[in-house]
Amino acid sequence: MAGTTVTPTRMMLKQLKGRLKTARRGHKLMKDKRDELMRQFMDIVRLNKQLRERVEQGLTEAFAALQVASAIMSPEMLEQALLYPRQSVELDMEFKNIMSVNVPQYSFHTRNNDPSEIYPYGFAQTSGELDDALERMATVFEDMLRLAQVEKTMQLLAEEIEKTRRRVNALEYVMIPNYQDTIKYITMKLDENERSNITRLMKIKDMMIAENLEEKHKKEAFWYKKSLSIKWMYFMLKLFFKFTSRYISYLLLF
């Protein structure tokens, strides 16, 4: 028992009751946090499913158009057309706090907003399918970035949910039961000590009463003997004076 390692005093009992109250409050807060994290996680899972479907569909269409362009154009022409991109993309990352979890927020912006900048080639020697492939890739890029953000958020939330679940279990199945057992142990020890003290006080009281009675009996016996001796002396003196007076009276007659 965990309680056998502590000193069973009232001060320790008060401290443990305070710790138990704090542990129960922390357990409730942790459970609420876990439930809210689970709700946020499920919302993000549904969003992740939608984004993944859109990204997979967009990539499939872009790859199909690129396959057609590869069939129409020679590999050298295709490589030369895509060798020097005209558009540049800058990625920014910020953090958002979700239930004490810092999750990334991605955003991007291009060097300019001209839609034609996504085509790094002239249109004379390239096919329209290559244009379709690049256009679809540009369209799906934002969803891909959002999907990466959502999946990273899911990973961080899943880790935090696992940590919170372990803390909740530790409080519910280890710390709180240990505190309860220790409080029960200390309470039993204090009650036992109190009963022992009461028994000891009753024995001391009985001993004191017995001593007082014995002393009282001794005093009564002493005074009883003394009164008997005084009565005896009084009787003897009375008898002495009686015989003495008779003897004197007898002498006076003669």
C-alpha cells in the first residue's frame, strides 16, 4: 500500500486531501481537453478526406494530360519546354494554437499574379495537353498545400491526444487511487491512535480513581483507629477518675 510510506499525521492527511482534490480537478480538465481534441481531430479527418479526394482527382487529370502531351511531343521538346520556369512561389508558415497544440498554417504567393506566367514556354512548338497539365497542376497546388497542412495538424493532434489519454489514465487509475488508499490508511491509523489514547486515558483515570479510593480508605482507617484509641483513652481516664474519687472518698471516711 502506498500509504505505508508516509507518516500518518493530520497534517499529512490534510495535504493528501488537497492533492486528491487537485488531481480530480486536473482529471476533469484533462478529460475535457481530450474530448475537445477528439472533436477537432474528427473534423480535420473529414476535411482531410475531402481534400485528398480533390487532390487525387486533380493529380490524376494532370497526369493524364501530361501523358497525352508526352505522346504528342518528343521527350527532348518536353524537357526543353519545362526546363526554365518563369513563375516562382514563396511559402510562408505560421502557427495556430489548438488546445495548447501549435499547428502549422501554410500560405503561398507567387511572384506576380499573371496566370500566363505558369507557362514557361512558347505556344508554337507545344501541345494544348501540356497547357492543360500545367493548368491543372497550378489549380491543385493550393489543395496540395492545404492537404499537407491538414495532415501535419492531424499528426500533431494525434500525438497530443495520446499524451492526454496517458495523463488521464495515470490520474484515473494510478494517482487518484493511490491518494485514496493513502488517505484511507492514514485515517485508519489516526482512528486507531485515537482509540488507543482514549483507552489509555480511561486506564489512567481508573488507576487514579483506584489510588484515590485506596488513599481515602487508608485515611478512614487511620482516623477510625485514632478515634478508637481516643475513645479507649477517654474510657480509661473516666474509669481512673471514677476509682480515684471513690478511693479518696473512702480515705476521707477513715
